[in-house]
Amino acid sequence: MSQHPARAAVFSAGSWGTAAAKILADAGTAVVAHARRSEIADAINTRHRNPDYFPDVELPSSLTATTDPAAALDGADFLVLSIPAQSLRASLAAWTRHIGPDTVIVSLMKGIERDTGKRASEVIAEVAGASADRVAVLSGPNLAREIMAGQPAAATVACLDADAARRFQAACHTAYFRPYTSTDVIGCELGGAVKNVIALATGIAHGMGMGHNAAAMLITRGLAETTRLATALGAHPATLAGLSGLGDLVATCTSPLSRNRTFGTHLGQGMTVDEATAATRQTTEGVKSAEAILELARAHDVEMPITEIIAALLHDKISIEQAAAALMQRPPKPER
């Protein structure tokens, strides 16, 4: 595989995909973004702008785009996937024949597949026929708008093959973006998936007028239940105290730029799930994954009370007032 420079194909040109493509291009990696719509690809190629997401940000001139998956993947060392977790299986199946045998597939997805309870890396390995050491995960406190502005950020690159993780680390290391490596793919992915559900809870609390104490309680206890599930599935607990765990959780639960927190805030202010969906517009992975995460927890006999309450609320089993009361009325117990 060619290392000078590395080549990356980024699928697709949404909010986080565009930010990831910019990071890679700024790091000196040759990047081709795959856009579903020709007008987006044309705008990136001719105006160096993504008009749908960041019309005000100039993209690196070295970043090009195409609607042709085969052209995007030609000679790619890395395939970086940033698409909704629930459409990963079908989308990837259409692209698999264009993926080279040595291409490392990097997941940016932070969700659990609803029908199977599988993490994105498991779906990728299954659909693309890729060995686990060719599947990596990038996860951390990475709000796309801040990254597009060149503000400092960091993330974890996790892969069972430490060398593959280091190669992608080098491909996305810039003056403003600092990647760390790990071999704990499970911990990295579950930190990213569960934090979206906890962010819905902190958003609800914010929308209902609750203060910083409530947010801190939800973040802390949310981290506890995330860690319980991750370690039950084989993760190292220290991973959940790192960038892909606590770091991502704090950013997503506290920032108004977070779509999951924003969705929760809409619910806390009295919107229905359908109304909040319409108001948020972009994919909100916590809404899609809450039930799958809860099923995963039940299958492994792991208690996740915040996730359970949010899943019940999203499926109209309880009201917003009942959800808030349920969080406070749990029996007192030792802190673990």
C-alpha cells in the first residue's frame, strides 16, 4: 500500500463526513469525498464549499468529490464511512465490490443496528467480508461545526491491528486535530453509541428547565451504565474514561451544537417525537439506537436505567413527566 501520501475515500458528504474529509485533507492525505447528489460534488469541486452543511467554510483545494463510488475508492488506503448507522448495511453492500483487499475501513458511526444489535464495525466486517484487523473506529468529542472552524479537538482511533490504527492516526493528524490510538474497538464504539442516548436525557432535563446539577448527575450515571455495558461486552473500563467515552459524553451532553441534546431539549419543551424529528432535521442516532442498546443490555443482564427510561419515552410508553420522575424515584443504593 502506498503511504506517500495516503489516499482516503470519505462516504458521504454530510456534516461529519465533510468535517472528516477536511481533517484528512489538512493532514496531507489525498481525499475524495463520495456525495450522493451531483450538485454537492460539483460545489465541492468547483467552489470548494459544501452548500448543504457548511456554505460559509472554504474546503481545502486538494479535497475533491464524486458521485461514483468506484472512482472514490480507486487506490484508497482508507474508506471512511460517515452515514446513518441504520442504513450502513444496505449502503455498504452496494459499495463492497469497489473496496480494495487492503483498504482499511474506518467507521465514524455512533449507533447500534436496530434489527441485530450489532456495532458498526461488526456490520462492516460482515457485509464487506473484511477481517476485524481491517476495520477501525474513529470516535471522540468531535462537534463538526467546531472542527470546520479549525478549533482544537482530539479523538481515538481504535483497531485490533495497532499498526493500522497508527497509519490512520498519521493520515488525520493536524495542528488542530489530535488522534490517539487504541485496540479497544468495543469500548470506543459503545462510548460513542450510548452517549447519544444520555445526551437525549440531558437535553430533556435542559428543556424542562433543570440546571447543571441535573446535567452532571445524568452525565455521571450515564457514564456508569455505559461502562457496565461496554465491559460486559469485553471492553476495557479505562477506554470509557477516555476521549471516546467521557470526552464524547461531555461534549454531546453539554453543547447546543449536539443534535441529540437538541432533540432532547425539544422533547423537554413539550414537542412530540415527530415534532422534534422535524425540527432537528439531521439524523439523531440516539433516537434510532436507544431500543437496540437496551436490548443489548438485557441480553447481557446489564442494568441501564437512563437508557430504559429514554427508550420508553421515545416509544410513547411513558410521558415526559413520568420520565423525569422515574429518574429521581429509583431506590437509593451504593454508587457503582
